[in-house]
Amino acid sequence: MNTKTRWDLEREDAKQQRIVLIIEAAERIFNRKGLDKTTMQDIATEAHMGVATVFRHFPKKDKLIVAVATRIVESQIETFDRVTNLPGTCYEKLEYMLDTFIGFIGAEHSQNTKLLEAFESYAAQSTEPLEDLPLYTEAIGRIKNSLSQIVKDGIHDGSIRSDLPLGETIATVTHAFGLFAKKLSLQNSIPMLETDIDPIRQLQILKRLFLDYLKSS
């Protein structure tokens, strides 16, 4: 490897490290201050770098908001992909995958769930489509693909009903679980949404309703 090539690789590595630091700092600030109230200077201060450096990598805050949301989803993809390679019937894998969905709203992941809820609301209310939104959509699509593969294989191995409209079923399961999980994650923040029923228990009931519907007789 010649000197120029090595220097180029080191420069690119340093660039990627800065990008990661900026995204991590942005995630912390977004969780503390919210998407709207956070400034690029806030993020630069949190990342211990100049605001010009932040703008060089992310010319608009919207790009950084999408990057943070995408990073959260991508951190979950490996877990879902691993489920597809577990032993057992596809019905059992589907149950495990829904348990994984439930796990992502637990205490360890509650901030991520709230931030994704805030992001989707922010994107929906944006006057113009967010420039990098396809990156987030693609990450979500990869999780849906894992679920879709399990259901397809389950139809073939006989553990899941074969009369189901595949696309509609996958969309319904992912949307219902996603929306319900995000709403439940807000209960501690909004008094009017408080309930005596544990959020995890509610999702377990929803999981059982789906599984009973999907199971082959």
C-alpha cells in the first residue's frame, strides 16, 4: 500500500468516526431537548467539536434527524435477522420475533421508542419530504423482510395458515405492533395515558391475538 492510499484510508476512517460521534451526540441531545428545540450548536457542544464540522457532515438538521432515527432501526436489524435462523418451526420463530418487538419497548429501549415516535411525527408534519427519508424507510423494510420471510416459510412448513394475504398480513402485524408499542412508551410522559395495566402485558395480549389468528389449524 502506497503512502497516498494509506493516507486516504486514514482520512476516511477519521471522517467516519466523526460522523458516528456527531450522530451519537445528536441522539443524546434529541432525547434531552426534543427534535425541534435542539440546535446544531447543542450537538456540536455535546460532540466536543466545532459547529462548522457538524455542518460539513450534516448541512441541515433534518439530515441528522434522519441519520439518528435510521441508526436506531439499524441497531435492531441484526437481532431480527438472527431470529430467521433459529431452529424450530416458523410459527415458533414468529412468536420469538414478536417477543423481540415487545423487548424493544422495555426500559432499556424506551428512549429509542420515544425518539422514533417523535421522528415519525416530525417527518409527517414536515412541510417538505425529508431528503434522506428513504434511508429510514429502507431500514424499516429490512425488518419487514425478515418477518415476511418467516411467514412465507411458515406457510410452506404448515405451521402458519396458507390462506392469508401475505402483504396485508405483514403490514397489519408490523403497523399494529409498532404503533401500539410507541403509544405505550409515552404513557409515563403523558398522565392522561396512564393505566394500571402493564404495557408489556398489553403487548403480550396483542401478540397472542395475532398468533392465534396466524396459526395453522
